[in-house]
Amino acid sequence: MTESLLELLKQQLLLLNLVMALAALALRFLRPHLRHDLKLTWWLLVLGPVSLAAAVLANGQGHTVAAGILNGAATVSSGLTLIQFLVLLVFLVVLPALGTATPRIARDLTVTGLSLAWGMVWLRLMGVDPSQLFTTSAIITAVIAFAMQDTLGNVLGGVMLQLDNSLRVGEWVRVDNISGRVVDVRWRFTAIETRDRETFVVPNSWLMKNRFGVLRQIKGEPLLWRRNLFFNVDASASPSVVIAALQKAVADASIEHVAQQPAPSAVLMDTSTGYFRYCLRYWLTDAQFDDPTDSAVRVHALAALARTGASLGLVREERLMIKENDNWRQANTDREMERRLNAVQRTTLFVGLPQAEQMVLAQYLKHAPFAAGGTLTRQGAVAHWLYLIVQGQVQVQVEQGGVKTLVSTLKDGDFFGEMGMLTGEPRSATVVALTDVDCYRLDNVGFAQVLVARPEIANEISAILSARRHDLNARLKAAKLQQHATPVEDLRAKIKAFFGVTGS
């Protein structure tokens, strides 16, 4: 019965070989790109008839044992041909037509599994128990497994990478300093093709043991890759201006492979190298074009920086030359003093002072810039200095009952914090920068130099402060906030008492 079953199976397989040969020929012309994958199928298709013909020839010459072996080879070859062709048809034709891409290792494992199963079926039909083979060859199997442990590690690594979905064909990956697209996952390795058309072979076992990055699309969102470009800009350029220019350079430009959303952003990364280091971040839509897109974004960013007048930061070396350096320092000091004096003269609190006394105040001014959104003073705090605004705008806010109310907006030439400097009173309001603010700060030590030399200044300044406080009270009343006016005499007395000045 077994012999008749084998004979029937052999006839059916040979008939299938003929059908598969015709199908493979049709597939060769319909899908020319599969000609390389069909090579093994063609070899198996040839091997079956050749083995059968050799078996007939051996049997005719009385070599029955050889004829039996060749007949078995023909049967096995025909089964393997069927497996190879059907797996190729499913994985390379049917699944791609359904929109499913699979790695090479999935096809190889399927062929191997089905081939082993067919081998066991054939052994059983030949009257051989496969379990006996595994039992008697346990030692040999162990030796082979030990010798092939690296290969087995690669195979299992490739399987696990596919099972846990950590790596897929077509995804962009970064392994150490290699960045490219996964083009294939095989028994031993994963093939990664870079933009330079180089294919790097990475063992699967290495991928299982080490870290690698994958650019993967989030479900329901486009595939995006955030890129970071760095620019060194001279420290003299305003950070807010540079940041705005970098962001606008990308947002307003039509650059291929740059996503409009999320919007580009720029941040100040470092200020410790003698220049300011900025990072411009944008989102790339195709990882394959990272370098050329980076280049295009840099071109737009550099043009935007040039339009703002900002120069690139350079590593500078300072050499001390006594004669020339002294002149430079003196000129620089003169320019700074002129700027300070101008700030004092623009302030109504000190505009009536003689220039000599204004110069004394200017010497004690300290540069105090603030970025937009910064808090210059906070209500209730004790600080003995006032601020002179050179450039920018600030908001004055008063808080009562947990509610903040906008009282006024100050700009170039205005001042605030005078009561803290002149009387030592706590801050009566919070001042917040609306824009970048360039200002100077004057403490009570500097003002004391002028007040001690000429005590009558207290009378003039107290009158100015009283008028300013009266205006503030009117604003507070309009905002339905309570505030008590301070008479001129009380202000004068507080100023003299705070500075320890006697006399009229």
C-alpha cells in the first residue's frame, strides 16, 4: 500500500511540476523583476525530471538500489519545487497586491518549515520513523547546535525583531553612525541602504543586544523627523531678534520636504563660548532628503540673519596691547558714560539737576536688561533702587484681593521704583516686561552722594514724586483700587530720614 501511495504521489507531483513550469514561465514574463527569485524554482524543476530519467536509466541497467534512491530524490525535489513556487507566489505576488510587505526572513522561514514538514512526511511514507532519527542523533545535533550558535543567534534575532515589530522593511533607522533605510531582513543579517547607495550588513544578534533608532510613523499622523540645525551668532545680536528671524526664515519659505506643521522653532542653546549658539528645529517629511533639506534651510536662515544685521559668531583671540588698549578702553568708557548720562537727562526725576550732579548719578548706574516676560520688580518686595528705561515697554500691575489690575504702561525715558530708592518703602506694584527692555538701575548709595552734598534736592524731588503719586492714585481710583496719597511734606521727611540728611 505504501509503494502504491508513493507511486501515485510521484505521478501527481510530476504532473504538478509540469503545471508549475508553465506557471513559472508565465510569471517570468509578467513579473520580470522576479527572475532572480525564480532561479531556485527553475533548478528544482530541472532536478526532478533529471532524477526521474536517471532512475529509469539505472533501473534498465539493473541498478535497482540506485534507481530507488533517484526515484526518492525526484519525489522530494518535486515536493520542494511545489513549496518553493507557492511560497514565492504568496509572498511576492499575492501579499504585495494586498498591500502587505514582508521581510525576506518570513519567506525563508516558511520555506524551511514546510520543507522540513515535507521531509518528515516523505520519511514516514518510506517507513522511517523521524523521531528515531532525532533520538539517535541527539549528540550530533548538540554538536552542530554549538558550532552554529552564532548563526542560530542571528536567525532567532531576526525572528524576534519581526515578531515584536521593532524593525520593519522600509523604515529609516540609525545604527551607531549609520543612517539608512531597511531594505531586507534575512537569516543572518539586516541590510541597511544609506543615501550613498551603500548597503551595510548588520548581524541580527547584534541588533538584539544593542540600541538602534527607528523613524516610525505614528498612527493617524504623517511621517515626520525633527531636524536640529545649529548657528553661532555674534553676542551683540539680540536673542529675540535672532530667534524670530530663524523661525520666520523657515515658516515663510517654500522649502521642499519641510512640513508647515508643526511650525519651526528656534531656541538659544549656549552663551558660554564668546558667541551665542542657537538651534533651529524643523520637521522633515522624507528622511531620504535630510542633508539637502538641511542645506536649503541653512541657506534661508543665513539670509534671514543677514537681513537683521546679525553676524556669525567667531572664535576670537584677545591680545593685550598697552598703548592701543588703553585708548580703546577709554573710548569705550566714554561712550558708556555718555549713554548713562543720556538716560539720566531723559528722566523727569533728575532733569532739573545740574550736569555735574547728573554725572555723579550716571557713574553709579548699572546696566540691567530684561527679556520679554521677565519681572523687573514685584509688589511687596523691598529693594533700594530705581530703574531708568532706555528702550522697551513694561506694564505696571497692582494686586489686591488676589486680582491683578493693569495700572499703566511705561516706555523709553520713563522710570519706576523711585519710592523704594528714596524712602525704603516696599514695592507698591509689580512691573513686567512687555518687550525686551534695556534699562539702568540706580541704588540709594549713588543718590546719597548727590543728596548729602545738596540736601535741598529733597524738596525738588519730593514735589515731583508727589505729582507722580497723585497721578498714580487717579489711575488706581479709576481701576477701583484703594491707595492713599502722601503729602509732599511727608515725602520730604521720609527721604531725609532714610538718607540721614538734616537741614532744609
